[in-house]
Amino acid sequence: MYGDGGAEEVVGKALEGRRGDAFIVSKVLPHHASRKGTVAACEASLQRLGTDYIDLYLLHWRGNVPLAETVDALERLVRDGKIRHWGVSNFDTEDMDEMFALPGGEHAQTNQVLYNLSRRGIEFDLLPWCARQRMPVMAYSPLEQGRILNDAALCRIAQEHACSPAQAALAWVMRSGDVIAIPKAATPNHVEQICGSLDIVLSPEDLQALDRAFAPPKRKVPLEMI
């Protein structure tokens, strides 16, 4: 999906001679997620990446292939050493319950979902569900593609911490230690800012101010995707 495989080729070139320095995450599309299709897709990814294993392989979202079939294929890839771990993306609480009831379903290592200050719906039930299972969540689009960075409360907090609004927003996403943020990084400066966000600790007063600016959910809402 990412550059029709081109993104994997770029990663493979960047990691030539230093594969052990990276933790590679890739995905299988739902229409490839049959028993044979998942294996074939993974093998194609391995070839593009120039490696013999992927650290974490995710089902991009649920499609028409029975979930049991996909889980079976992912478990086979682990047994064959082609992936180290597997997980899912864009799964709501009911999807996670269904998956965990399947043979091997409890081996899922993460759920990658949309989560940021303005998209907090998963806090109502999905985040607590994952916390009970000791499963980290991967937050994609943690900066809402930049649309939240001019918020007055966020800017004030960033100024108090001598950081950028993006760094403050990332610190908020990672505040519990149970969420991994995966923001876009297109320049060396982006990478430096992202790393800097790891050192920011928001105070209870900061969190309360952000709750007022971006209200947490009071009821179950459908899982959002972009």
C-alpha cells in the first residue's frame, strides 16, 4: 500500500549492512490476508526489504477473509521464522475479543490505531482493553497531520516546557507508557524533534488543560480510521 511496495525497498536500501539496528514493521492488506495470500505477501515484503525476517507484521484492517484464516497464516509465519511477532491495525474492541477467542489469537502483540488529542475515542474501551491484556497500542497520525498544532492550550504548554507544540502533543500520546507514537519523519529535523519529545513529562495541570481543550470520550464511539 505504501508506494506500491516502494517504501519497503527504500527501507531495505537504508538498512543494508545494519539490519540488526532496526525493528522493522510492515503490513499485509486485507485482500491478501488468506492463508496462502498472507504468506505470499510476506515473502514479497521480505524480498523488497532485503531481509529474511520482519520484526512485526500487521494485518492492516479487517476485510472479507475470515479472521481465523489470517491468524493461522500469521502463526505459520512465526513458526517458519519469517516474522518474529504479529499484530493488527484498526481493530475495535469487539474485533479484539473475537480475535482473542481464536486459536493463537492471544499471540497478537499490538493494535495500531488512530489516536491523538483530537481523536480520543479509543480511551473509552479499547485502550483499557489493551491495558488489561498488557498489549501496547501503536498510535498512527499522533499529530492529526498537523491540524492540532495551533491550539492555544497546546501552544501554551509547549512554551512552558520550552518545546514545540508537536513535541508536547507526542508527549501527551505517550504519557502512560502503554502507547507507541509513530509520527511521520521526512527530514532530520523531524527526527530530532520526535526524539526530543521523549524527554517531556506533562504535569497533571497540563493534562487537565488539554482535557478541557480536547474532551475525552464519555461514551463508546466507532473506531475512527484515516
